[in-house]
Amino acid sequence: MFTNTTQVKTITGKIVNAGLIERAQYAIEAYVGKFEADVTDTKDLEILKRAVAYQAAYMLNNEDIVFEQMAVSTTMQNEASTTFKSGDSVSPFIAPMAVMVCSKLSFMKSRSIKTGKIAPTLSFPDWTTVWNHQHTIAINFQQICINLL
């Protein structure tokens, strides 16, 4: 587990049980796309500890919202409404603080890869080299024929 009940209390001030932490971790693992065994970087482990703590606290009073809420752009309760930014399909499910800290994970950042030249440059053969190579082959072939006689 990324965290425990004592650490959740320290980070969030909320008292949760181990079962809730486990379910919160499953939600965070689904969000970041990595299982605990796949994460080895100590900074990433610290970030995930906090994310799971925030998620457990978020799920504490109404755990069902994470499993039953459909992805919507606006939700209303009584006279209050919440509008999520467009394209954000995780807001009702993942704690806002967890989303914020997960953006700092090394494997969630965009990367650029140096690939070298996109289009190779055209080059023309050095005819002297081609001529010398063909001439060498012809001489070698001539010597093989002489040796066979």
C-alpha cells in the first residue's frame, strides 16, 4: 500500500480504515495507469502516498459517489451546482487534490524523444570509390581465373 491510516490522518486530518485506503489506492492506480509494483522512484512513491491519502479522505463520507457517479459536465444538489472543465472526465471520481499531486508524477509528464534527422539527406555516390571498387573486383576475378588454369 502507498500509505496507511496514520499517514492519512497526518496528511488530511481524517480518520479512515485500511479497507478504504485500499479502495482509494485502486482508484488512484486506475487514474495514473500504474500498479504499486511498477513504481520504483521514491519521489513518485511519495506523491502517490499523498494522492491515496487525499482520495481516501475524499471517499470517506460518500464512497458511493466514486463508483456510481456518471461522468458529467455539471452536477446539481439542492440549489448549488458544480461545473467541471470541459474534457475532464475524472472530476467526480478522483479527489481534486489527488489530481493536482498526480500531475507531478514523473511518468505523467509529457516527454520528448530525440529521434535524429526526420528525412535523410540525399547524397550522391563518389564515382571514384565506385570505380575503384569495381576495378578491384575485376582484378580479383582475373586472378582467380589465372589460378584455375
